[in-house]
Amino acid sequence: MSHRLSSARQVTLWLAPLLLLAALALVVAGTFRIPEPRFQGSLHDLLPPPPPGWTLKEKPIADTPEMQEAVGELLNFSDGVFVDYLGPTNERLSVYIAYWVPGKMSHRLVASHTPDVCWVGGGWKKTLSQALPPREIEGVHVPSGEDRVFTAQGQPEYVWFWHIVGDESRSYGTGHTPPWYAAIFDMLARGLNQRDEQFFIRISSNFPLDSMLEFGLLPNVIQRIPWPAKS
């Protein structure tokens, strides 16, 4: 009888940690469940038509500095659009948007191909680097982003960009690729689930972008972007 009780205790001692591990595995599996994408439709449909006197020129995504500098890496976006709006007196507004469905791409890899990395790697000189504070534009809440000026061959390019991860605008604040310890901070901030949908949005111009807000085109572009809800 005592032998049977001893065997039962041993089985219980083995089963307890196994059940605990199984429960933990179920929790982790639930945490890693890929969420449904919130964005539906085509990025191209987000673009407003050009105003009177302007023209719209569509360009291949492969022509963006981000993609040209990503040779050898797989930035397999789910959808992308890259256009130039060309004005009657040499104005240009460039819009580049890439989208990844949940679970398709590491957000740290996407963050490794911002203008801070790719434009500088392509020979541009960064002459201004500062945060772009959140603001209301024509009734739309635009989250914080990045404000840059790059120069090539003496010509400045004024750039705003945002990396939207799930329901927030993400920046590692380094002006370079994400640091090695970024994964730790991401885990502390968002837990195990790092599979949100993502947008990378870049708007640039040969004119200062704040001055371009005085025209209807830039506000129209901003109004159509699916920004995360204001928290």
C-alpha cells in the first residue's frame, strides 16, 4: 500500500510542473495570436486627387531610398504607394506609405529603414533632426513623428515621417537603427505580443512642409491617412 502511495506522489510531482508548463504554453500561445488587421482597402485609395494646376506622378516603390538601401533584406510590405504631386511653379510634395499586416514584419526591421538610415546611407546630409510634436491639422489628430531636413547637391529636402505600430507612433529616438536593447524595452512596454500591423509614412517636399500646410493638398493627404486614435 505504501509503495502505491509513493508511486502516486511521484506521478503527482511529475505532473504538476508539466501541467504548469502546459498552462504557460497556452498563455503564451494566446499572447502571440496574430490580431486581425484594422486597415482594409488599398493605400492608393488614400491619396487625394491633385488640385487644379497640379499633376500626380506615380513611382515604383523600389525607387524610394528606403527600398534601395534595403537590398539584401526582405521588407515584404503588404501594400505600398509612392507618388509625387507636382505643382505649377516647381512645388513638389512626395508621399510614400508602406503597410504591413499584423505578424508580417518585425517593427525593429522596419525602423532600421527610416530616412535617418537610408537617406544618409545614400549620400544625403542630415542638416536638421528634431521631434515632430503631435498636432491637430484640419480637425485630424496627427501623432508625434520625426522632422528632418536633408541636403543633396546643395538642395534641401524637408521631411516628416512616422512609424505607426498598432495604436501608437513609434520612435526609438536615436536617429539611427534601433539599439540592441530595444527588444527589452519593447517587451516591457508591450509584452510578448509584438505582431501589430504597421504603417511607415513619409511626406517630403522641396519646400518647408509647414508652409505647404497653407495649401489644400498637404492637409488633404494628412486627413486621409488612417492615424491611430488619440489616446
